[in-house]
Amino acid sequence: MLPVTAWCGFTCKPPGGTTIYRDDLPSECKDVEIRELNPDGSLKRVIPAPMTPEQKRRKEESDRKRDECAKQNQEQARKDRSLLGTYPTEDDLLAARDHALANEKTLIDQQNQKLKQLKADRKHLEDEAEFYLKGQMPDELKRNLDNNAALRDQAGRAIHRILAGMERISEGFDANLKRYRELVAGTAKPSFQCDP
């Protein structure tokens, strides 16, 4: 008879069966959790049941999401360092915003000047068209009127695009300013909360 201290065993309970105790890993328990016991009968470790394909898929998805979240937080940390490095003070950030918006305002002023000139040209063309009966205008005059209308439309669309760009610039600088203030105050949190 062996002393009790020499015994070490495994136990499991297969589905629909009774609890099995063995000195070696029970083959009947290959799909369920197995408990390895110490010689005194206390739990030494738990050998988890193999994962089902669905559990594996969920674990892989969870691992992928956690890795992606960690990458996004690393990228945010890089952006934060860049933000603090680019703008030593809040005033520097505000000055950069004003400069970027001033450039866009210059573009709008140029388009407005173009529109003003096109309207003056249109007035001249319409004055010339008054001398002709309706429908008897020379083809060149008709083309010039059509081209003028197309150019005015194009300038108007350009102004709308520039205004939309200015809005995006403002939103970007507003977000940077908010983040900058959080970083300086020490209240910034990671952008993405990763589940463990």
C-alpha cells in the first residue's frame, strides 16, 4: 500500500455521467474541465475544457478588438505627444488656427473678386444683348452669356467648398484645443477604453 503522500490524481465529471477519479488524465474527460488534486485532496490546478469553435471565435474576436484598441490608444498617445510638441502654448495653437483660417479667407476674397468681375461682365453682355431681338442674338454672344453663367456658378461652388473647409479646420482646431487643455491639466484619458 502506497502512502497517502504519494498519491496525486485527476477528477472530472463528464456530461450526464458520474464524477471520475483517476491517477492519470481520464480520456472520458477530454471535452470537460479536469481538476488536478494534491496528495491531500486539495485542488492543485484546473485544466480548462477545450474551447468549442464558437468559444474560439469569440476569444479571437475579443483578442482582436483588444489589440486594435491598444493600437488606437498608442496612436492617440503619439498624436498627443505631437500636439504638445507642435504647440508649446495654447496661444501658439490659437495663432495656428487663425493663420489657417486667414489663408482660407484669402481664397474666399479672391473668389468674391472673381464673382464681382463676372457680374460686371454679365451686365455688359446683357446690355449688348438688348440690341437684338429675342432669339436673334449672335452665337458668340450666347456662348459668352452661357460661359459667364457657368463661371459664376463655378465660383459660387468654390466659395461653398472653401467655407466647408473652414468649418472642418475650425472643428479640427477646436478638438485639438480641447485635447491640449486636457493634456496640460492632466485630465486627459485614453481615447478608447479597452475591455480586458
